[in-house]
Amino acid sequence: MTQAPEPTADTVRRLVRSLLKEGGADTAGPDVRPVTEGRAHTWWVGTRHVLRLAPDREASVLRRRELRLRDLVRPHVPVAVPTSVAHGDWAPGLAYTLDTKVPGGTADEHDVSAVGEADLAALLTGLRTVPARQAETLGVPRTAPRSLEALRRMAVHAAERLAAADEFDAARLHQLTPPGAAQLAAQPGTAVLTHRGLTGEHVVVSADGRVRGILDWTRASLGDPAEDIAGLAVAVGSPAAVRAATLAGYGARPCLRGLWLARCDTVIHLTDHVEGRAGGSPVLLRTQLRRAWEPILLERLSDFKEDEPEP
């Protein structure tokens, strides 16, 4: 397989000069810089645009699908979805999209206010209204719900290793018992369009705590809405995530399921990092663990009616 080229500042500058028509042939072109140090495939272009370069052909397929999916989602959600001003291939078979920048910081930089929680609730509500058949026509896959019991068992073992490293109190996982995990199994017929990447860096938050936009729709699928509740628990904290999901009309079962998906995931991810199996920022991983494990009042509920209605 041919090795994909590594984009450089000169590569990016030449591309965006041809797209934006900024400056003449003798000018340096717009200022370009990587969004994140060490990640050469996403670049700020001036102050108004961001250039995303697919590193391989699989990512290129997702980028092209995302362009169409964003157009489908945009009328249904109250927050900004990035708009592409140009797209094509930056190398043979490798896609790019030049998007307008969504103003604001990230959920890792700004706390979400009460009004911001209402923004998140409207986002979750809007995602339920996106026509599933149209999303499937675009190539959005259906994803089966994860087994919370299988995830719980993995997290229990991971928590024991974190405890040995003095990183976590493994007894906290005992709150989720096997019967509890079975009780929180995903209910049939509840699949909706899910973003499945609601990390802090993908939730755009302004300084006043309002949620202004949602970035990176490449992982979207039709599936368990608890996955997005879990993502928000990691991005903005469990109390805010559960309040937003409740405002969106979700009952106790999907809220608690999302909470425990997030808790198990963050324990496993930090363990993988501590034991050298995964990279990432240890500070961010510990912050995500703390957010997911913030207590919520709803945890005191332990019994659900079998016919509990879901939206």
C-alpha cells in the first residue's frame, strides 16, 4: 500500500491559496498552523477557516459522507454544524474539506451554563427527528447497542489495576451490579441518529456557557441514544449531561445507561494509557474520568418498570 504523504505548512498554504484566492502569486498566502501540536491533518487557516485533511482512504470515505450528513442534520438541530466552503482531494484519493470556523472555545475550556444545558437538550431532541431512512441512504451505518454487562466486567478488571497504581478507588465500580447492568440494557426500537463523538473538543462553547456548535460528524451512526448521553457526561460532566437528556425527554433508564457507559469507558481508557497501550493526554483522561464519575441524584433510583415509555 502506498504511504500517504505527510502534509506540511507549504502543502496546506498552496492548497488554501488556490481555494480562497487570497493574495497574488508573490504573497505568502494566509496564515496556517496545526490545530493540535503533533496532529498534522487539521489546520487553522487564518481566523475564519479550518482545513481537515483525510490521512487515508477510509477517512476520505467518512469525510465525503460527513459533507452530506451535515446538510441533512443542520435543519434539525439548534446549534451550528460546520459548513464546507470547498472540498476535494488534497492528494490522490485523499479528501479534504475547508470549513468555516464555528466561533467559540471547547467544552474542555469553558463550563456549560444552564442555558447551555438547554442547548444540549435541544441537540438531543433534534437528533431524534433526523429521518433514519435518509441517513441510511447517505451511508450512515446502524450500530448495535453495546453490552453494558460485558463493559462492566472489563471496567472492573481495569479499575483493579488503576487502584494498584493509586489512580482510582475500585470499589466505586461495585455500584453497578450485574443485575443493574441487565436492568439498564438498551430497549428495542429506540435507535436514533447519534453523533458518537461528543468529546469536549467537539462541543463548541462560548465564554458565557452557551453551546454554539458540534464538530466532526464522521462517526455518526443510527443506534443507542445513551451513547451520546455518555459522550456528554465525559465532555461536560455527568450532572449536566443527565439534566440535558432529561430536558430532551429521556427517562431514567437511558440516562443511567449513558452514565455507566461513560464511567466504564473512562476507567478502561485511563488504564490503557497508564499501562502503555494507548496514547493521549493523561491530564485530559483524568479530567474525563472525574467528569464521568460526578455524582447525580438519579443514581438513587434502582428500579424501573418494564413498560417505562421512551421517546
